[in-house]
Amino acid sequence: MFACLLTIAIVGAALFLTFPAAAPLPISMRTQGQAFDRAGAFLPVKTPIRAFVDGVDYSDDSQVQNGAGTYSVLISGNSKNNANVSDTPAVLEGANLGDPVIYAAGDFTTATEVLRETVPWSPGTVQMMDLHVGSSTTTPQPLKIEGLVTQPARGGNQFAYLCNPTAGAVSLSAYYLETDAPGTYHGSSLSLSGVLNPASTIRQDLPLPTWLRPTGDALKLVYRNPGGTNASASGRDIIVDRVEFNASPFGSLTWEPGNTIMGDAPAPGPGRILERVASCTDTNQPSDFTIGIEPGLPANGPPTVAITMPTNGQALPAAGAVTLSWTMSDDVFLTRYLHVWVNVTIGNQTIPILTNGVGNTSVPWTTPAIAVSDVVVRVDVEDPFGAKASDTRTISLTRQSPLAIIVAVLIAILLGLFLLFAFLRARKKPKVPAEPPPTPPPGPAILPPVGAVTVTPGLAPDKKVCPRCHTHVNADDVTCFFCGYKFPEEAKPPP
């Protein structure tokens, strides 16, 4: 028994050292006191008291406890290690040290009173603080993000829809759209303009085709607080709606502070819109949204596709590298949104060359090392709405004959030898003459006839010496083979 316990202890210690436990969540910050309405009366019993950071509710669903307006609310923090680095960098679990906390008498799903007081978040502290509803001139209307189109079928900038569920018109100049960016609550922003009529929806173009990450991002609708006496949220801007969407659990929204404890709605694909299930309905849940068809698109027909390489009946070399290519188009979608499959059928075997490529118009293919006819190349295209088209070409694969291969090899060898000879010829240096023999005593000089070539002792009778490069050439050569020297007319030496 002792041995078993010892073994378990050793294994447990090893596992602990190998996989250290994550740091515990920081102790929540508590604020408590009394809550008052705009006229100074206690807020009614069960009035919700919520705490928000960057438009996300990190409180414990607290509410007014009694007729004296008593409340107590806990605000969660984001887990950090000793180096103040997040333990969960893929999701923001709560407030960070110093983040401003905004209090509201509601959750912004409908018209919500925002309280005047704000505090910086700090772990484990208790704040004694009374809360008061802010002035009506600094209270935002419950506008909502009605829909998002992040991949317009025909290209161009992304766009969104905003809705107004109230009975009055709202000036959009008091609002703006904002994104988060890795490490900051304030990424890009877009000021709004115009008037949003009661119970209506308006389209708002975004600045770029990629202002939002199509595979996952977060978008906020923010009230531009005018401030002043008794201003809500101490005059800070107030997020009235926030939408997080992700293509999958492993989409691109996997970073702080964009990804939070809020649930993710699905990401809209090409030609799709992420839209609320009913006009301006909000429960702060992903189920508020569904995927629909992008507004304004025409009726969808099938795409077109035509194989350009190979041509019908073409013979391709076996065991060779070729590129299959095609053109394609669609009446609704850009080419880059079309899905493509390429298959080659040889006999009863179908070989996949490209599987569900997106926007491809060519693919490399190494042909098998066999000679065969009736090979079928097929390209299938499908648009994001499911309409399909296909095209085929029938070709053959041929091998080169052995004779052709031998001839090609010989030609290559001859070319190589020719190039080598030319290289060596270009690098050949003139020969340096040998040390001349001692000069004989001076005597009467006997000059050779004009134009005659000096005969060197020991030289073969059918040879002569070039006076320029001093090499031996044939006696009847007119030009030196090695340096190109042209010999003058001369009498041949006797045999």
C-alpha cells in the first residue's frame, strides 16, 4: 500500500511540474450602496444593476434588493499571470486593471438608463458608492446593429444595417461604429450621419472591403456622449450594442479584447448577411442572429466553366508536368468566391487533382508514366448558393520512343562538347618559347630571302613555325590554325 501511495505521489508531482495549473481568476471587485432615479427617489426593487466594460456585462446579474435602493454588484476580472499577461489570450474573461466600469439599470437589450458613476476596475476591492441615473440628454436610444454583410457577392466595401425600434426619429450623428484591435478597446471607427426614422432600418457602408475580418470579428455601435451636468457614465461614450461573430470556434476572432464571454454569432459567407431574426430584437445571445441572403441580389443562375488546357484530343507526355487551366464566371458572384474540383479519370480510376479550391483557375498535374487513351479531364464549379457547372476534355498520354530519346541524348552530348571546345579555345594562352641557345660568335649574317619562313633545326620538313605564336603548323598552311596569323607568299622548303 505504501509503495502504491508513493508511486501515485511521484506521478502526481511529475504531472504537476509538466502541466502547471492555470492561475485562478482574480477576486471580483465589489461595489455597493444605494441606487437612485433621476428625481432622487430609490430605484424600485428588482431593478437590474449591471456593470459593463467595452459593452460586455461582467457583473453577477445583481438587482436592487429592497425599498431603500440597496444594491451590491460583483464585477469579474480577466485572469493574469504574475507578469500581468493574460492566461487566456484567446478570450477576455473580465475587466483588466484600470478598465473603466460603466453601470446601467438594465442590459441594453431595450431602452436602458445609464448611471452617472464610473470606477476603474481593481481586483478584490470593495467600493462604497451610491448610483444615480444620468441626465436624459446623455441617455442613448436603443439602436441596434440589424445586419452585417462582410463578403458582398459582387465585391466592393462591406456594409451593415442599423435599426431603430423606438417611436421617434434618431439623429445618427450622435453615434458611431467601432471595432476592437488586438490589445486595445479602440480600433477603427466610423462616424455616422443622417436620421434613422422610427421603426425603420438603414444601410451603412463600411470604409473598406476588409474593415471587418470576414471569418470573425466584433462590431460595436457607440453613443457619442455630449457630457455636461449629471452626464451618464461620467461623460464617457456608451456602447449600446455589440455583435461578435465567428466562422467557427477556430475562426479569426480568437484574440483579446475582441473575443469575450459573449456568445459568437455565425459569420456570413459570400453573398450572405448576418441578420437579426426579427427587427431589432435583442437578447444578447447568438440566437438573435441567423444567416440570410444578401439583400439586392438578382436571381441566381448556374456558373459557366470552360477548360482551356488541355484541348480536346490533345496528346500529353506521360510522366510529365503539365498545367490544367480553365476560365469560369458567375452571374452573381465574383470568380474568387467560386468553388472548384478537378478530377482525371483513367479507365475505372478517378484521380482528384484539386478538391474544393476557391477561386482557382489552374492547377499543376504530373501525368502518370503510362501510355493510355481516352483520359477524361473534368472541372466542376459551384457558386456559394449551390448552383453548379462542369466541363470535360478527352485526351491521351503518350511515351517518347527509345530512338527519339537516344537522338535527343546524342544532340545534347554534341552540344555539350561543342560548348566545351569553344570554352577551352577561348581560354588557350600562347606558348612561351623555350630559352634560346647561347649566341654563337658574331659572324657574317646570312639573311633569308624576303618572305621566307625560318626553318628551325630538327623541324620536320612538312612543318613550319608561326612567327606570332611560335607553334608548329603544316608547311603549306596559309593561316596559322592557332592564332590566325596569315603567312606571306613563300617558297616551300625542299622535301
